[in-house]
Amino acid sequence: MKLSAPLPKPIADYVEANSQLDLDGMLKPFSADAVVLDNGSRHAGHAGIRALLEEAVIPVKAVFTPDTVRHENGNVVVEGPAHGDFKGSPIRFTYNFTLENDAIKALEITV
């Protein structure tokens, strides 16, 4: 599906790595002190984010396929379905990215 606007490089890199379920590739675009808020839980730094991906993404083969992107309050908001081996698949998610120095500084994931 064609996006309404191109994704900034760190987000595009994350999405591409996620499409291949490449754990190291998914971590690479995050800054060392990045924070991910997912479903009310907070995961900080590469170790925390890696644990989240190992627990919630890789085992269920959750692949996020963005179909809309917009810039809002200085952030990049990307929406689309995630498919995988989990209840309710596909589920539509909103990923709210904060970028800093060409890296993902924060990501809030909501349904």
C-alpha cells in the first residue's frame, strides 16, 4: 500500500526490519535512551525495548504495515494494521514516534 507521505529514515528502517522480523534491525533505529510506551507499559533503553520485542512481536510474528502517516505536534504519527499469530489479527495500531538526531527517541503504541 502506498503511504500518503514518505516515512522518515529511522521509521522506515524500523518498519522494514519488522517486516522481516529482524530483532537487531528493529532495535537499530532507536537511540540508546529511547522509551517505548506500549499498552500502558514502559520499556526504556535498548535492553527494555529488546525484551518487549522478544516477548510481544517476534513470537507472534507481529508485522506492522503502515498505511497513513502524518506530522502532529512535532511527532510522526503512523497508523496501520498489524498481522500475526495473535488473537484479533489484524489489529489497527497507531504508532506515535518522537525523532531526535535521526533516531527514534520515543514511541507510543496505541490501539
